[in-house]
Amino acid sequence: MLTAQLVEIDAGINRVAAKTDGVLPVESAMLFRTLILLGRELTQVLEGAIRPFGLNETEYRVLMILFSQPDGMGHPTELCAGAAQSPANMTRLIDSLVARRLVGRSPGVEDRRRTALQITPAGDALVRQVLPHLANTLRNVFNMGGAEQRQLIAHLQGIATTMDSLDRSKVA
């Protein structure tokens, strides 16, 4: 299915390039469309892998951010950036995770106006339950060696660096 979609996308890009006397950089356009298509599909794969555990992708990211911290703690502002969520969405997410006792919320130690969040023992246990299942999914999806994965990661990080340096107001 994805392969067929990529064949159609490639054909369409080549038709556009032919109609516009090669104005469109074919390889760059194909890479752009491929990354978008794969990103959407990878999100669906992740959602499918974690759905049996009662989580959606954003909830999982928030739990993983907290789980990854040495003390299991974080603050909503930091989580917004790491989970790519607005403050309003993060509030709803945290409310849901707190109601399910996966995350605890308390006033900050240094600044009581700043909320501190901590993964609970139940949240920690859920992450540890999900990880082996997700690890199998990752091995199945990224069926390549470590060196190949590191090379792909380096290329993608290069694209991220380039995107960071772009003046977005002049890109669109």
C-alpha cells in the first residue's frame, strides 16, 4: 500500500516537473512527500502498538518524557515543547493522566506557582509494560542494521539542522 502510494507520488512529481520545465527539484520533492507519508504512517503504527495499553500517542510521549528523567519529574512548560503540544492541550493531557493515576501533580518545591509533575509507580509500571511490545514493533518497522539506522538518523538530523536555519517567513 505505501509502496503503491510512493509510486503514484513519484509519477505525479515527475509529471509536474515535466510540465514546468524542471522547475521542481524531483528528488527533493520526492523526499519531502516520502517523509510526510511515512511520518503519518509511523504515527498510526505507534498508536496501534500502544492502544491496547489504553494510551494515545501524545499521552505516551508525556509519560516517556517523565520516565526518561532521572527523578521522573517535569514541568508542564517543558512537556509542551517535548510533546509538541499547546499549553491548553497539555493541561487536558495532564488532567487525564492525573485522573488515571499515571502522573502526580504538586506545587513546585522552589516556586510553588510552578506545577511539578511526576510519573507515579502506576505510570512507571505501564511504561515498563509497553516498552517490550513497542520494542518488537520498532524492530519490525526498522528492519535494518544499527549502522544503517545511525546513518539515516544522521541524514535526518542534517535535514532538521537545515530546517532550523531556515527563515520560515521566506519559505512559504
